[in-house]
Amino acid sequence: MSSSEAHQEHEHPWYLAHHFDNIKVQNYAVRMGMWLFLGTEVLLFAGLFLGYTVYRYFYPQAFEECSQLLSVGMGAFNTVVLIGSSFLVVWAYHSIKHDQVKKCAWLLFLTIVCAGIFLVVKYFEYMHKIHEGQLPGKMYTFEGVTAPGANMYFSIYFLMTGLHALHVIIGATILAVLMVRVMKGKYGSHHNVPIELGGLYWHLVDLVWIFLFPLLYLI
Amino acid sequence: MKGYILVLVALLIGTVVTVVTGKMDLGSFNLAIALIIATTKATLVVLYFMHLKDSTGVNRLVFVVSIIFALVLIAGVFGDIMTRNPVSLPHGGPVPRTGTPSSAMHLPAAHH
Amino acid sequence: MAQLSVVNESEGYLKVNYMNADRGIMSWVLTLDHKRIALMYFVLTMVSFFIGGMLAEAIRIEHLTPGETIMGANTYNRMFTLHGVVMIFMFMIPAVPGIFGNFCLPLMLGAKDVAFPRLNLLSVYVYAVGAGLLVYAMASGGVDAGWTFYAPYSLSTPATIFPALLGVFIIGFSSILTGLNFIVTVHTLRAPGMTWMRMPLFVWATYATSIIQVLATPVIGITAMLVGIEHVFGFGFFDPTRGGDPVLFQHMFWFYSHPAVYIMVLPSMGVISEAVAAVSRKNIFGYKMIAYSSLGITFVGFFAWGHHMFLSGQSALDSGAFAIISMLVGVFTAIKVFNWVGTMYRGSIAVNALLFYVCGFLFFVVFGGMTGIAVATVSLDVHWHDTYFVVAHFHFIMVGAVLMGVLAAIHMWFPKMFGRMYHEGWAMVAAALIVLGFNATFIPQFLLGNAGMPRRYFLYDEKYWMLNVASTAGSTLLFIGFVIVAIYLIYALKHGPIAGSNPWGLTGLEWQTTSPPPKHNFIGQPTVEEDPYTYQKKGEKVEHVVI
């Protein structure tokens, strides 16, 4: 590509930044940027997964018994909700690629509703734990399980689900912003990478939960 | 679109399987099976919902490397705690399972 | 040399450049220009360096006598903690990537900006917020758990540790954003014709650094968060009284903090690669080896964290494994040193401040590196752990190597950034003072540590008195050297002679545009048709120039 042809003016849509030569390069760059960011999120949660595996190794009986105190039904329900929301968000991305603006907006809305349902269920779970005194750290007063390490289980439970819930809230916010922009007509078959990126973040939230659910609730 | 529905169904089936096998008592296999199912579900989400299958090599490398380093962290720490002098471990080492459940509530006993 | 569509070189000073192209305070506050962002980092990190330096001087003055000199024990704990926190998180990690990565990376690649200019601006503000929190923590009584904030003391210290931890967490975010930005920039914004093997070595070093920033920083983030939460809510993750494992904290902490030292040193190594070619006026010897060894350091450096924990209770098996891997990392640094020296061999050596910094760097990285291998030997570290030997080792690398790199970068790129040259005579005086002062400060500390003086102790035994005085005297020389550098650089900003596009006569795209560069870096799109270092053609002999 010779230097004098680089400064063309006929193809400069509003969503193309001036330092990128064309939209293909920009899309490549923002996707890579998002995957790098997801990599950092993996390592953020890795620290907590490390804590879980270490303390499970130290206190196997306490961990098993405490996990039986969790409601498998609520956990499984939340898993289905998140998996469903993952499906909805990828459907939304598919729709906008085919210029189905209204459908995309609705699907994003439903995804956010799923996030809300997830959080409501979590709220009930947390309330139950507060009631039972199954709280982290200084606030632990539960005496139902006497095997050593039970308090550690609940500390880890709250840390992991808490950080995850924070990401659910952030993800839902991102999707809400995208939904508004979709309704304003900013995206379509010509430009839809932001929906893809928002979806990627949401899928990460789902991925973390896919591991959290069996580790905390089932085994 | 059809592909996404197939993946959704697979994920839901996986969820059912993991709940059912989780309730069964399979000894030390419980953990392994749960992790295998979770990893399979995660792989499906990453490859198809997140389109990593159709993505550039760099993005795949980024994701895989981050997982690998997370595993390096866990492996390095386990290398330590499994070979440390038990005196320097919390509670003097992994707490051995007692035959009876420690819970005051009537929960199914841990048979492992 | 690379080609431009319009010749952009000039002997003069570009009147309308990136600093004055847009006027008004908001054009700076909301700038998306990587060069302006670099200047913002310059100011912020230099202020941090000054604060960290003052804290260091306070420690050295306190150690002038074995007993209490100018402060009590609790204050002393806060001094060494904050010296570490400020120097590491507020200066060394952001400085070279933030200033020179930002300024030079796009120029070296022939790009108009970094991949995500708005994220770049965000990274500066995030840094400022995190730094502000750290300063607030300092002002409201300070932190006393050491920059390493080990559990269980960090969980229960009465000091205001939470704002400091939050500050560290937030600054970490800035580091991640910078690293992410640079990786994508290198992948997507190289000029046409610039293959990976035609990138300048500073770019390779910055790329390798960015990988570490992205992968490692989240772990310190979660660790700081966990300690903060434990401090406030008593979660018990690391607290032995609640069934936690304090050594687990050390694992998580050092998983980041060991690669972090490579975040600090790799960019300086990249600078030195450029500076070595500059002062020798010779093609880099072993370009590929230097490039690959940067990646080698990045990856192998992630597997070595346990060498900080030999005496923590960590198992002998793990310690042994970490020891061997740590020595492996030394191989990559050695490869670089041999290649740099090989570059200088039979080169046309320019005698100037840059040369002094290059030579200082080489000397310090060799001795710092070798003492690193020494302390990586488990049986020897039993004697040296937590003594001044370790302190001297890491200061040889952090101050000796990293800081020489920072100073070399400032001197090499000052004319490019500001269009003016500094006074070479004073620069050489300051460089000599800094190198000598550094040796006078830290060589006694090796001797002190080997003789058994522990680190982070408020009092010391009488037998260590003389060496401590020597070390403090050396630090005064260092301080004077830095003051001189500050003076002539600030003077040169307004009164230095005009530099022109390429005052050093170097290869590299950044020298093919004016000094200071225009807002959009180049006129037209540069293309690259040659290797990055083309002082001599293949087989051509070095032309020895007397300047």
C-alpha cells in the first residue's frame, strides 16, 4: 500500500477512528482488545478459584457439608437463567447483523431481565444465609457444621458469588447502554461489533458461573 | 442460528447431567465429573457463543494463555501445600474426614 | 532508512507542534494525543519519584546512627513501606511504559496514535486517582506493613491500610489498560512493510512488558482486595486464627510481584538496546536474540515467584523448583548483555551522558543479576533473606538498571519530545555523580547484609555503623546528581539549542519526523523497507567518526 493513497476521504463513517486505516483493522483491534480484557478477568477470578481449591483441600468435610446447605434448586435455576441469557445475547448479535433492530433491542432487554432474575434469586439466597448466621469472617455465627473450616467455606462463597454478582451488574449495565444505542439506530449490518463485544463480556459472566455452580453447590 | 440452538440444548443437557451426578455419591469421581462437564460446557460457550472458533489465532492464544497461567498459579501453590511440613499448614494439614457428619442438621452423610 | 511521502526532516524547531497545536486547558484535559498523555505521565511519575526519593533520604538519614536519629520506630515502619509503595507502584511500573511507551511506540511503528486513545487517556486518570488515594493514605497516618503487606500483620495493623490497598488496586487497572493498548497497537498499527522482525527493540521490550502487565496485574488486584476486605470484614482468607493460610497470601502476592519486576526492568532494557546502537553507531548485534529473550523473560518470569518465599515455610520441593527456574531467567538477561556488549565492540563510541548511562546500566545489571542468582540459591538465601544483601540486590536492578534506563530514555528522547538539546557537559557530570553515588550507596549494603544487618529494622548493631554512614553519604551524591539533571533539563526546555529532527543521527522512524513532532506524528504514511538498524550495510565496516 503506497503512502500517497493512504489519505482517502470518501470512506470515513462516524464509527471509524481516524488512526485506523479502515474498519477491518479497527474491528480486528477492538476484538483483540476485548479478548485481552477477558484474559485479565480470568486471572482476577483465578485468585479466588485458587482460594477455593486450597481450602477445599484443607477442609474437605466442612466444604462438602456446607455445600449441602445451599439450595441446589436455586443454583440450578440460576444456571439455566444465565445459560439462557447467553443464548439470548448471541441471538441479539445475530439479529443486529441482519438489521433486525427491534428484535435485537428486545433480546437485549430480555437478557437484562435474566440478569435481574439471577440477582433476585441471589438476594434470597443471601438473605437465608444472613438469617442462619452463615456469614463471612467476623460475622460468622452459624453452628450447624462443626467440622473445621466451615467458616472458610462461607467466606469463599460470599467472595466468589459477590464478585460474580458485581460482574453481572456491570454486564447488565453494558448491555443496557448497548440496548439504548440499538434503539437509537446506531447499529446494523454495517456496524455491530460493539454488540459482539458486550456479548463477549456477558458470556464471561456465564462462564464463571458454569464453574461456580458445581463447585459451590454440588460437590 | 440453528447452531446456537444446538449449543443451548447441549448446555442445558449438561446442566441436568451435572445436577444429577452431583447428587449421586461417586466418591472422588464427583469432583472430576463435575469439572469435566463444566469444562465441556465452558468450551462450547467459548467456541460457539463467543465465536472463538471463527476468531483469529491471536485471540485464541490470548484466552488459552490466560487459562494456562491461572492453572500455573494453582499448580505452583499446590506443589507447595502438598509437600510442606504439616506443622506450617493451617490445622496441621488437611483435616481428615471423620466417618460421621459433623452437621447438627440431618443431612445425608458424607461417605467418601 | 524509512521513506515518507513528504520529507519531514528539518534542522529547525517545528513551530506548530503537538504541544501547542490545540490550545487551552481542556485540550490537555481531554486530549487523545499519545504524546500529550506521555507528558502527563512524565509530570506525574516524576513527582512520584521525588516523593519516593525523599522517603528514601529520610530512611538513610535515620540510619546515620544505630539508635533513633530523626524519627521513632512506628514512623520508620511507615517510611520504608511508603518508599516501596511509591517507588514501585507510582513510579517504576508506570514510568517507562507511560512516558516513553506512549510517546515513542506509535512513532516507532509509523502510526498516528495508539490503538485505543480514549483508553489511554483513561489510564492516566485512573493512575492519578490511584496515586491520589496512596498519597491520602500517606497523609492520614501512613501504612506500616511494608510494600509487601504480608498477612497476618496487614490484616490487623491499626494503620489506614484500606485506602492504600484500594490505591494499589486502581493503579493496577491503569497498568492493565496501558498494557492492553500497547499489545493491540503493536499487532495492528505497524506501518506498511514493518514486519515483526523490523520493529525496533524498544517496541519488542514494550510488547513483552505489556503481556506481563495484562496477565499478572489482576492477581495483585484480587490479592489487595482480599486483604482490604479481611482488614475491614475479617473474612479469614489469610488469617491463621480463622483457618486461613498466610503463606497463601505470599504465593498470590509474589505471583504478580515477581513478574512485576520484569515490568520494571524490560522497558529499560528496551531503552538500552536503542541507546547502545546509538552510542556505538553500529547495527545491533544479535537482534533476534534480544527480541526473543524479552519474550523469554516474560514467560519464564511467571514461573519463578517462589524464590521470595524460601524462608516462609514453603516446601523444600517447591523452593528447589523455583530456585532452578529463577536461574533460568538469568540466562535471558545474560544473552542480552552479551549482545549489547557485542554491539559496542568495535563501534564508533560517542562519549556523552548517554554512554555513561549505558555503561552504568551494563555494570549494574550484571552485578544486580549475578547477586540475584546468588540469592536464588536456596542454601545461600537462608543467610541473606531479609538482610540488606537482598535490599542491595534489588536496588542494583531497580535503581542501577531501571533508573539508568529511565535516565537514558530521558536524555535520548528529550530533543525529540521538546525540540531542544540539554547541556552535554553538565549531563556528563550528573551522570558520573549518579553512577558513583549509586555505587557508594549500595555496595556498602551488600557488605552490611552479608554481615547480618536485617532489613526493615529500626535499630541496628553498632558494628554496622560505619557502612551505614558510607551508604548515606553515597545517597547524598545520588541526590545531588538528580538535582543537577532536573536543573539542566528544565533550563533546556526553554533555552536549550534547537535540536532538529535527528540530532543523534539515529535510525528509527521517530527520528524521521520533526522535533517536536506535529500533532499527527507524520505527514503522510511512512513505509518501511529496511531493517530497523541500518548504520552499516551488510558487510560494511563501521565508520569511526570523531565528533
